[in-house]
Amino acid sequence: MQRNYQHELELARVAGRLSRTENVVMLGLISGESTTRVRQRLFRHLAGLPTAPADSSSSTANTLQMESLIRDCDKLAKHQASAFNKTLAPIEQALEQLQKIKQGSPSSQASLRQALSHVQKINGDSGGSSASAPALRELATNVSKYGKHVEKTFKHPLDSLGDGSSAQFFAQKHGEHVGRALIEHFVHSGQFGLAAAYAEESRVSKPGGEHETRFREMFAVAREIEEQRQVERAVEWAERQGGACEALEFELRRLRFLQLVEQAEPTRALEYARAWFPKFASSRMAEIEHLMGIFIYARRLGSSPYAALFDESRWRQGAEHYVACVCRQAGVPGASPVRVAVDAGATAIPVVCKVAGLMRDRRVEWSQQNELAVEVPLPADMRFHSVFACPVSKEQATEENPPMALPCGHVVCRASLEKLARGVRPGVVASGRFKCPYCPVMASLADARAVHF
Amino acid sequence: MDKVNMEHMLAIEEPFLKVPLEQLKRSARQIQKLVEREMAAVSSELSEALKNQYRLAPEELQKTVDGLIERLQVLKRKLEDANQEEAQLIQRSKRRAIELQELKGFETTAHPLFQQWCRRRLDRVLVDYMLRNGNMRTAQMLVEESQLEHFADTSLFSLVMAIEAELKESHSCRGALEWCAENRSALRKIQSSLEFELRLQEFIEMARAHNRAGAIAYAKKHMVSWSDTQLPRIERAMTLLAFPPTTLCPPYRAMFDQARWQTLSDSFRTVIFQLYNLPAQPLLHLLLQTGLSALKTPACVSEEPSEHNRNCPVCQTETLGKLARDLPLSHHVNSNLVCRITGEKMDEDNPPMRLPNGYVYSQSALSDMAAKLDGKIKCQRTGQVFKLSEATKLFIS
């Protein structure tokens, strides 16, 4: 199988569009496509046709498999109960007979005989010498069958990542850092008891308490918003930030305003609006006007155009917004970094696993490279830095080869521009002017401007 | 919106389903063997008693009966325990399959329930990490706080910890040898020599105590059966008897070394993890390594602090950043642009805008700023002020 892909990769190299094509092949390989399909995709790609995304039918197969595993477990549970009953009942009966003899029953012979027959019942009909417990044996067989089904669900073993020496090195060198990251994670999730207990048990030094105090207070205030539906403390905090959290302040004020309307206190709601909304007049006039219209519908909010404003999740969203603002103002991450890294890892593992398996044949450790061999498709909320890949050369921009904007607004790396400016057709004197690769506008190297993302 | 890829999500879940399964397999086989053995013994004793009952004195019959009752009661108790344990393991397997099945319901990664699911997954991974490191108390706390009773393999790790402590601290092979006896066929299947190593250690301890006769008898009883594969080592062990524990002769000094207990404990762990399909490394390490690598960009490792993003795990220079230092950078063949002001993705819907000084921000960030600053925009990185109309739209293909 791997040799087949080697062939595709060779093909890609010949075609001279290495990085992108390599990626097409690698991605196909990772999602477990058949060679034919990858080849199809590759040809489409080389021909400049759009390549269809990988087949998603395999994921439905997986859910079906999971459903059948759940059914297996149900069956197994029934089977297990009955197998043990079948074994336990005769033992109890045999015990009963033996107890009778012990208590001096006159017919000890009959009791012995009966006890023996109960015991033999467990052994099946095979009698004394070749003992077997058919019910339990069958149960063990059924467990193995279930095991085979589980086996089938997981096609790609984790091993290829696992026992490399660099992984051990990682464990030895970084135990302390992982420990500290975990304590920060617990603090960040409001699990202060766990943070303290873990620091003590794992003997990792706990970072300063100032961090923790901030989070403690933040979570207390967030709970006030979400559970008690009180915004006062959060609003005060937002005001103190001098305009940096204006959006939060407005959202909280609006929550309070809507609360008063909902509690059928129009006078107080109106007073509240007069006291606090003018402050936002310059930036949020339209929204305020819309809010004030609510008094027309005060008696039938549920069927009014304003019903959506009273969605149950609004308190949670307010609390989340508050937490995000506090984190931003304090310069700490908005989401626990361990959480983000682990989620990214779950996306990356299947991709890296495949590559690591291939690399291992060449006796290279994936973690010893300067760069991963393939792109990991992370979701947008896990992108924290701009990365510019030149659409012409497919290379990542660097300081030596920075991205340049042409007058038409298209961006290409400098090395590619220089190549374009030199001209491609032999014998023709390069004029230095060239057509933008993405639109009909002509440009020259001197027109291009550096961009910093 | 990003779709949830079920197959990818399952890639790390193999041990999750397999640990209770392997436990179940072991228990089912062991209990079957036990019942077979006991029933054969009981039934032959019963037949014997039946045959001889007229020749037996009443006291003798009574003694036999008492013995049988005792035996059956022990068996019954064991069966009841195993019954309960197996029922629990099946329940646990089912709960875990249901947890994985839930992934089907999430259309996109933004689904709030998917976020909760990921949160639970992280807690599972953390419990695994703590159990492996022997932080049993914290692990238990996390299990209780996050209601992960069915998702934590506490009993397995308690067993591992107990046997390891016995090896490392009390220098005793008893528990480990018992475990080997219970799992002999599985060990044979993976061609593990763990049992031999343990036997060898007991032999060494006898040699250390100058109990030569005992050592020879022990070797005859427990080590000869390994002669097919381990003959040279048995020979060397016998030669050990000629050396005092204080010897400086390298191979024998190594055998007498107390560090051998640590090695034994490590190989025990390797073997038991292998039998239960647990990866040698904690899942947390694998996830952090691959995750950090996938997140790592040249900006994260820049000397310039302004290049860092407070939300980026790799930019946490004191903790995760240190872990990421030796890991590969992420690979990109497609551009991914993130606005420095809002942190939002820049694409056709929110295009990147270039200021005259070359710095780029998202359109939404610039228009928000212009609304507040009277049509002016200020470059976050250089402090220069421009008019919004001076910004030009860029096209990224």
C-alpha cells in the first residue's frame, strides 16, 4: 500500500508541483482513501480541476459500528447474567444438600447423589472426568466476539507515535512543565480545589496566588450573572476599564434593562434607560432606538419582535463575555491553553500518526523534524497567527522572502515576483513588466509593496 | 463551519474501549478456568465419597462434607464477586461506546455540546495522566467532580501501582508473580520474559543472602522451564553463586545492583500496558506533542514579544511554550490570516486591509476603530494614524 503512494509521490515530483500535490496525496492517504481515488484526485489536481473533498461515508460507517457495539454490550449483559445464574444456582443447590448431611440428615446417600448431580449440571453432561463449564465458556467466547468487533472499529493504531525515544525524552524533560500547565488549567477552569490538591500530590510548585485570586473573583462575578442574574458587580468592573470594555458594559446594561421590562416594571426600566443609555448614544444609537421600542409590546413580549432578545442563553452569554473581557484585560488566555492544545492534538494525531508511520520506514522520528510533513486542518478558532503561503510557489513566506502586494491587491511572495519579472519565455528580453498571476492588471517589481500581516 | 470528523476523533479512543474489554476477557477466562478446576475436583471427591460411604466412619464423612462445603462457599463468593465485576465492566463498555456514539450528533465543531464533549475528553485524558503518575487522590477528585466514574480505569491503575510499589519499595516479587500466573497464556502470546526476570530476581536475592542451597533448589523448580530461551542467562545466574554480593566483576555486579528493582518495575509496567492496549506514553503527552506542533508557527518562537498571541498555547512561554520548543513547526500550503486586533480570521467576508505603512488589519477592526475615532485609524504596531479611506483591500488566493 505504501509503495503505491510512493509512486504517486514520484509522479507529483515529476509534475514539478511538489508541495501542494504532496499534500493532496498525503491528505488522501490520511483519510484512508483507496489508491484509485487518490490517483483520481491527483490527476484532477494536476489538470487544474477542483479536487473534491475526501469521502465522508467512512464516518457514517463508524457511527453504525458504534451503534452495533452498544447493542453488543446489551446482549453481553443479558448473557453474562444468565451464565452466572446457570453456574451459581446448582452450586447453591449442592451446598444445600451438603448442609443437610452436615446437620445429620438420615439419608446422606441421597443427598450426596443429588449434590453430585447438581455439580455435574454445571459441567454439562460430560460427567466427572473431562470437566467444562459450558455456560461460562460460551460467555468467554461471546466476550471475544465483542472484542473482535471493537478491534474492527479502530483501524489505525496509535503505536506509530508512541514509543519513540524522543517521546520518552519528552516525558523526562517536561514532567515539571506539564504539571505547571495542568495547575494553570485547573485555576483557569475554576477548579481551585483540584489545583491545590494536584500541586501537593505531584509536588509541582504552584504559581503565585495573585493569578488565582483574580480568577476566583472573576468566576464569582460570572456566577452572579449566570445564576443569580445580577449584573451590578460586572458592570462596575466594566466601567472601571475606561472604554476598553464598552461593548460588555452595554451588553450588561441591556440585560438589566430587559430584566426590568420582563418583570413588568416599565417605569423603572425607563428610568434605567435614561440613566445609562445616553452614554452609548454616539456608537449604538440604532440599537438603543430599537430597544426603546420594546415598551409598545410590554404586555405581550413573547409574541413580539423582541421575543428573541429574551432567549434563555442570554445570561450565560453575558457571563462568557464578561470572562473573555477580564481575561483580555489581564493579558491571560481566554481559553485554557492545555484545553486548546489537547483539542488541536486530537485533530492532529490521526494526521501525524499516518505520516509518522511512513517516516518510521525511513527511520526518522516525526518529532525530530523542523517542520511537520503535512498541513493539519485546524478549525478557525485555533488559528492564532497569520501564516502566508505564496499562492504561486506554495512556500511559506519568511523574512527573506516576504509577501508583497501588487497594485491590484493580490499578494505574492517576493521570490515569485522576481521570477515573474525576469520573464519566462527564453529569447524574449524581459521588460520587467508582467501580468498579475490572478487578474489582468500589469505590474512591475517596483510597484509591489511589502505587507505585514 | 468546520465539520466534526468522526473517524479522526476516534483515532485516540482505542484504549478507551479496549481497557474494559481486556479486563472483561481476562475475568471471563479466569472464572471459567476456576469453575472447571473446582467442579472437577468437587465432583470427583463427591463420587469418591459416594462410592466409599459405607466404609467411611461417620466422622470422616463429616470431614469430607465440611471440606466440600468450605470449598463450594469460597467458589460461590468468588463467583459472586466476578459476577458483579463483569456486569460492571459490560456496563462500563456500553457507557463508553455511548460516549463515542454521541459524536455523531454534532454537525460542527462550534456545537456547544461538542465543546462539552471535548471538555469531558480532556478530563478523561487528565485522569489517565494522573493515574499513570500515581496521583491517585487528585485523580479521584477529578473523577468525582466531573462524574467520570465509568470513564476512569482506576482499578487497573491501582493494581499497577500496588505491584510496582511492592517491587520498588518492599523489594518483593510476590504480587508481580501472582499477576504473571493469572495472565500466563497472554504473556506467552506476546513472548514476554517478565516472569523469568522476576524469578531471576528472587534467585539473586537468595544469592545475596548466601543461601546457595536454597538458590539452587529455586532454580531447579522455577527457572529450568525457561531453558529453551534463557539458557545463557540461567548459566550466568548459576555462576553468580560463585561471587559475593560485593563483587566488582561487571556482569555480576549489575545483577546484584538494587537498581534492578526499578528496571523490573518498568518492565512490569510496559508489559501490563501492552496487555491492556494502553499506549506506552500517556495520551496527554501524545496530544500535547502533536497539538503544540500543529499550532506552532514562526511567530510563536519569535524573540519579539509583540509577535506572541496571549490566546496561543505555544506562546505561553513559561509552560507549554517550553514543551513546544523542540517540536516541529506546523506546515502550511494554504494561507491563514488572523487579524492582530480582533483575532478574527481574515477572508472574503472580512478582508485584510493594508495601511499605507504596509501593516494589515481586518476590515471589521478598522471600521470599528474608525467609528470611534472619527474616521481615523491607528496602526496598533507603529502608532501611526491614517484615514480609513487610505487602507486598501488585499486579495488572498
